[in-house]
Amino acid sequence: MDVRRVLCCGLSCLLVFKVLIFLTVAAVTVTLITLLTQAITYPYPTVPSQDPPYLIGVGRADCTGPPADIPLMGYAVPQQTAAGIHTRLFSRAFIVDDGHKRVVFITADIGMVSQRLRLEVLKALQVKYGTLYRQDNVVLSGTHTHGGPAGYFQYTLFIITSKGYVKPAVKALVDGIVQSVDRAHRSIRPGRIYMSQGTLEDSSLNRSPQSYLNNPQKERDRYETNTDKQVVVLRLTDLDGDGVGMLSWFAVHAVSMNYTNQMISSDNMGYAAYLLEQDKNRGSLPGKGPFVAGFSSSNLGDVSPNTRGPVCANTGLPCDYLNSSCPIGGVSMCQAYGPGEDMFESTRLIGHNIYKKAKELYGKADWEVTGFLHAAHQWVNMTDVTVQINSTHTVSQTCKPALGHSFAAGTTDGGGDLNFTQGAVEGDPFWDGIRNALVGEPSNETQECHRPKPILFSTGEMSWPVPWHPEIVDVQIITIGSVAVVAVPGEMTSFEDTTVVIAGLSNTYTHYITTYEEYQIQRYEGASTIYGPHTLGAYLQKYTNLARAIAQVTRPSVCLSRGPEPPYFAKLPNLLPAAPVDKKPVNSSFGQVLEQVLPVYRVGDVVSVTFVAGNPRHSGDIVNKTFVTVEVFQNTSSSWEVVHTDASWETRFHWVKGSNRESNATVEWHIPASAQQGSYRIQHFGHYKKMVGFRPLITAYQGSSDVFAVSHTYYY
């Protein structure tokens, strides 16, 4: 796999003024690769020629949160709150057992895994399974969609942009993730794993090539491109060779749906999973069927899916190369686009490319993965790591967390609105003065530690109402025979070896991890490398220790300490007010159609119908339910059959909040080429709240469109 991967995740943030946050994780070097290779080849016992099968389990579950009012996680645009569903979100779990040890890999359609979410999931698993699923053998990774609900973090910086700690959003995620593990646990059977890998072109672009060019020429000469284009696929089968699941890794940001989107969406990686599961589960509705396809994030730190690149939106001319800004409008006008004409088409095109390559590799995967399983995990205080250069030399310790000025500039996938630019190596007296008045000036020690980063927020020195950034983070490696999965708490940049995969955005969220050289440029990724210029070196050192522990696992003298446990804050603020009672227009009822369908449509048309609606938050636990169905009338049985739900790519559920506590729901069905001719209807399901005396009463409702025809022509 390509050793150029740097972890990065786009997460924007708002303090007094809007500040965009993104994650980056830095490239894992040859030293780590070498140790991991040792870890999977020595000192394993000799494997018999007739390799015993693994026990394999796969499971998928809905983890969609409330699709209304809650901020979406990623861009941190205040007005980007959920208002409907583009596609539902799912958690996909994969269990492998060699008869002695067990590992679990979970990929969920969320922006990133927070420390609090991981703690809640593991606590729920412990209640159900005791010590079977633990910190060391469970990897929890996010696909990095920017279209999932926020509100599941326990540190102040993320709480600010998420309207606090939103329990309904947390519950949906925890319940869905745990249910996916439950289903994988119940499906365990003997099986085999096969691996394949290839490259995917025309689906990714380095959004910070200036930073990449600051890496040593000798290092850059090892690679053909400045992003990792490798796709790794594991094909999971039963003993008859029938596929039960697929797990893949590819490095690209799930930001094809841009910051103007207000619908819950799994973005390009989710669409790839949708396509492959629909292929393998013929006749099943989305999210149903036994085959589970997991598309996982990798070292996507500086990798954008907007393949047309950044241009000035107001002039069409290229942006400034170093600062990614425009002469008029600054960074907010410098925007990356493509490959489609809008975000929906771009999501479809990138997702289809990923799906097509994964399907190809799945079909040709014939290199069998065999051997024993191992797992190593440790909690690390990332603010206090002394980085060892060689046997005699060390460098300064890592730093208390801090974000630089360029963090506020955002990226070409979603820039800031203020006069911050990427590549800033000096502070700004105006913004520094505001910072000092509001949150205090960074200490001299922190400023010196982070040089050349000009500090915007010294988050490691801010602790009200709870700490602003994590100090204790997870580092983890699991090995499945000759495949090593490195779980990194952020987004990583480029890197290559045939048996090592980077699982980015895993277990804890720590923004970006850039190389020391990229850090000096102080673009967005470097400014968001929160533990200072030697962050990558510290992580490499810790992962090296994990690899050594795995390589020497049979030696009783080797003992890996658990490390300092992270905090669990019992009381966290919730800044999202309760949804008010619903009202409706006079002489109407909830579910009543306001704008009716036409009598006839043809393939390729868009059917639209609008209903009187309640706030979707009143529907409570919406997991495994739907707000929308598209139904066709079956003449043979004289009954209606559901052909699409709100989990389908072809449907869009828009919730529109009006005045006087009234709201509407508009359902769109984009009729696919596969639609059969016949009679159809669209139904909407929901709940509304009213007060009975002094107590709220939640009541279910449903509405149905008129029957309409779908034909290949308008003459039906």
C-alpha cells in the first residue's frame, strides 16, 4: 500500500466567529511497515498446508439519527442543520475468529468516531457479551461522511458546533453500531478470506499539493502520484465459496455532498456500499439482505473527491496556489468542484467509481489470507510523548493541543468566511486580540512548542466547561493473518505496502496528522495537527511499539501497558432545545397532501408530492423505520409492494420548517431506468406533537399521494 497516506478529516468549527475544523493524519513510514511485516511473519507457528478456516460473521444495522434540527458533522456551518434524508446511514460489522482469538472491524456512516461514542459502544457490548468484545479487539471507524448528525462528542470544541451532546443522536449511533455487531455475532460460520488490490484513477485529487512538495525529494520519488490511489479489498466467503461480505479501504474524503446540503447522506462511500449490496442482495430493499459491503476510510487527509479542482467561484479563474484564495472574496470564493455538475451527480459518479473498482477486485480476489489473529491497543497521553529520532537523539515532547490560524481558513472542499488564509505562519493582531479577550493568550511554552504555527486557539489550555480537546487517545493494530489494520485516530496521508491498511478516523478524533515537513507550510492540515510538529513521529513511535508487541506476542517478557484511561464526563451540555408542538394549516390534517402528483410519469422523470408534516424529531427512534415508501400495485395479488424507502438512492425526503410551527414534507422519487411500468403511489409516515393539558402527546400519522402511472412514454 502507498506509504504517502496522511490522516485527515474535514471538520469545521464555530467559536465566536466561524472556524472550520478538519482532521489530517500523516504518512506511515517504511519503518512502521517493516515492523508490521515482522509482526505478521514472525514468530507465528508454521501454518499447515491445509489451512483451517476462520469463523466469519457479518452484520449491518441502521444508525440514522434524527433527520431534523441537529447540525451535520463535518463542515460546522451553523445553518447546516438536518432537514430530511438523502440516504440512510448504516453501521457494518465484520467479525473474524481463528478459534483462539477474535477481532471485530466496524465501519459506520459517520463523520468520524468520537472518544465518547467508542466508550458508549464498548460499554453496551460489555453488558451483552462480557469480555468477548473489548478495547483491544474492536476497531470502530467512520467513513467520514459530512452528511451525518453531530452531537456525539464530549470535548468542548466539538460541542460548540454540535449544539451540545445530543442524546437522541448518540442513542441512534450506539444502538445501530451494537446491533450490527449483534447481527455479525449471530451470523458467525466457518469461512475464508481472500485479498485483492488495485488502483483507482480519476476519483481523487490532492487538495494541498504545496504541502506535499515540502516533503523530501527522496521520499516523493518513491511514488508516482501525490495521493494514494490504492484500493484494498477483502472477500469473505463461506466454505462453499459463496460471498457473505466484502471489506475495502480507499483514501478519499466523503465530501461530494457539499456544505449547502441539509439532508442526512452517506455520501460517496455510502453510495458505493449501496450499489454493491444491491448487486448482491437482489430483490431486497436497501439495508436488507445477508451480504454486507463495508467501504472504509483510509489515509484520506489531503485527498478530495472534487476532481475538477479549486477555482474562484466568482470569476472561474484558478485560485492562488499557496493560499487557496481569490482576489475578490478571499478563501470563501475558492471552491473545488466535480466531477459532476452538482453535488448529487458528483456523489453518484465518485461512488460509482469506487463501487466499480471494488466489485472488480472482489471478483478477482484469489490470494487467501491465512494465519493467526492478534490485537494490540494502548491509551496514550499525546501531549506528553518524547519522540526518539534514533538510539541517541530525541526531540522535544509533543505539545498541548492547539489550532493554528490556517485552521480557520478551511479547505477548498469548504472554506471559511473570514479573512483567514491557508499557509499562515504569522499571527494576525486583530484576531489574536479577540482571542486574548475571549479565551486567553496561549502560554509561551505552547507557542514555542507549536512553531511555526501561529496559534489561534490554545485548546489544550482551555478546560471550561470540559476540556476542549482530548489528551488521551487510542492507538491500535489488529492483524488477520498476513493483513495488518492500523487504526488511526484521524485522517492520514499517503503510504504503501501490500499487507498494511490504514483505517482512518478510528476510535478517537484528533484532527490531522501531517509530516514534519508538511507542518512547516501551515496549510489547513498542518494548522489542524493539534499536538505539534512532531505529532506524526509520536504516532509512529507508538504504533511501532504495538507492532513489536504483536511480533513478540509469544514471548512472556513482552508486556504492553494499557496506558492512562481517557475521561468520561457524566454531565455534558445540551444546547439543542426540545422540538416544539406541531401546528397545521386551518382545515387540514397531518399527512394531507398539499401538492399532488401528476397522473403520468415516464422513466427519468422526478415525481414530487408535498404533505402537511410534523417535526421528524417527534418520530423518536427511527432506526429500521422509514419516512417514505414508493409502492407499486401488483395486479396478481391485488396489493401494494414497497419498492423504495428513504434509504434508497432514488428517493429524497425534504423536511421544510415553516412559520407558526407549521412544516411540510416533500418527497421526490427520481424514477430509475429499472422501474417497471405500472401504477404507483408515494406514502409519507411521521409523528406530530400536541399538548393535552400540560402533557405532550405524540401521535402517528401517514399520508398517501394519488395513484399515478409510470410508463416508457407519456401515452399510457
